[in-house]
Amino acid sequence: MGALAVGAIAFVGYRLWSSGFEWGKFTASLSGLDPFWMGISLLLVALTYVGRALRWAVMIRPLRPHTSLWPIFQATAIGFTAIVFFGRPGEIVRPYLIARSEKLPLSSQLAVWLLERMLDLLAVLVIFGVALSQIQASSVHPESRLAPVLQAGGWLVGITAIVSLVVLFALRQFGTAAQKRIADGLAFLPERIHSKVAHLLDSFSQGMQATRHGGFAFQLALYTILEWAIIGAAFWTLLRAMPATAGFRVQDALILLGFVAFGGVIQLPGIGGGMQIVTVIVLSELYGVSIEPATGFALLLWLATFVAIVPVGVLLAISAGLKWKNLAHIAEETEAVEGEVPAGEGRGS
């Protein structure tokens, strides 16, 4: 992953250098934003955080049948702010704060967190697969040699989504038996890797057990669909806000969302990471957008989907009496479990 990140950064750096990057065009692309579409996009981004809090409340209902939405939303806003400040280790802050506010074991909230990651991964795979398989109907630059490859890749991604869904169903319906069967099938892996995979399966299994309670599986599916529909709409309206991308279709927004969601696996403190790099590459290489507005949109996307929540998260942390140095210490504890949990937020917003 590190080599991939370095390669992507080097590629974008080369493109900036070789294309004679013009700062005037860059600033013009941002000064020409449509305030209406920008405002709609920011509103939709704000709704995604509410949606995540609602879905988390559903997932902990077997443990806390009568929970309040506000503490979970508060932890969500602070948690995503921690990701901006601390990078990937900040992901531990949200389940920690929810466990503390709801007086639940941290292990139970880590299991919920892993289930959320799996649900989001499945949603991204479905969106990405459908979008890529329909790439001929999109606005991908006709001279792009990647278009046929991406279309074929769409079907592969779709098959992966189906396999992931089967694994989720097995862990939900058969629990320990399915977990043991999968672990036994992976016995050929080195012991260190196998133990981590077994730990993951155990956590996923714990999280999936919550969906066995009446109607929860349907609610989780519904909230996940709504969450990613809002994220997709936020991407599309943000594209509409910039003149260089205003003509993008819904398919194009979904293709970009898929790439960005996968690029978000690479997280750097205060920067976000691969999300911006992937955005520039996709817009310039697949859609023929000039490097200046492509870079401008990458910056705009980062500000709208990550930085916009920071003032809210900081204020909520202060009102709750939390100190950022303590949250940083909590985030450092992620180092102990790094590699045992899925990386990245798996989100476009």
C-alpha cells in the first residue's frame, strides 16, 4: 500500500510539473463555484453524519434498546474530526466514545465498527461495479485506454460484492460454524496472518449477530442504502458546483465515488491521503479534465467531506470536556490492533 501511495503521488507530481501547472486557472476553477449546488452538497454531507449515527444506533439496539441519538452523533462528529487530525489511528475514537457514553464494552463497539466497515465496503463494491460495467454510457474520455479495462473490472467488482454478501449471510445465519469453516479453509496461510484473519472473523461474527434480532437486517440494509444514496448525491452536486465538471452524469459521479472510496484507505494526518490523489488521476486521465480544475475539485472534495465537520467536532469535544491530547492517546492505541481491522473509513464522505 505504501509503494502504491508513493507511486500515485509521484505520478500526480509529474503531471503537475510536466503540464506547466497554472495557478491562475486553479484559483479560477474555485472562484467560479456555483453557490447553490455547493450549498446543497454541504447539506447532504452533513446528513451523512446523521445517517451514520442512526445506523450505529440500530446496530447497538440489542445491547441498548433505548439509546439516544445525540451521544452517538456527538461521538461520530468527534471521531471523524480525530481522523482529520490523527489519520487512520483516529478511527478508534468513535467506537471508544460510544462505548463510554453507552456504558458498553469497547470490544462490542469495535465489533459494530467492523460490521459498519463491511457494510460500507459492500455498498462501495456494488456502486463501483454497477458504475464501471456501464462505463460506455458515462462521460469517460473516448481516448482513454482504460475504459475497456474498467468495464471488465466492473463485472469483477460485482462478483466480489456477491461473494462478500454470501460471507456476511453465512456469518449471520450460522455464526460460529461458518466462522470455523472459513478459518479452516484458510489454514494454509502463515500462522501470524491466519490468527489475524481468525480475529477478524470473530469480530465480524459478533457484529453480525446483532442483525439476527427482529427486523435489524432490513433496517441495516435500508440505512446503508440511504447513506450511500446521500453520499452519491453529495458527490454529484459537488461536481455540479464546479464549471469544469458541471456536465458530469450520475454514472460519472458513481465512478468517481468508487475510486475515491478505495483511495480513502490511504490516510495521512490532516491531509486525508489517497482520496485527493485518486481524484486528480481519475478526473484528468479518465475524463480529460485539465490538471488545474481537477486539483481544485480534489481540494474542494477534501474540504467538503472531511474538513467541514472539524469545527463541529471541535466544539462538541470542548462541550463534552474532552482534551485532544487524551484523544490522541486513545488514537495511539490503534497501533496495537492495526492490521487486525479493516483499514480506512471506506467512505466517500
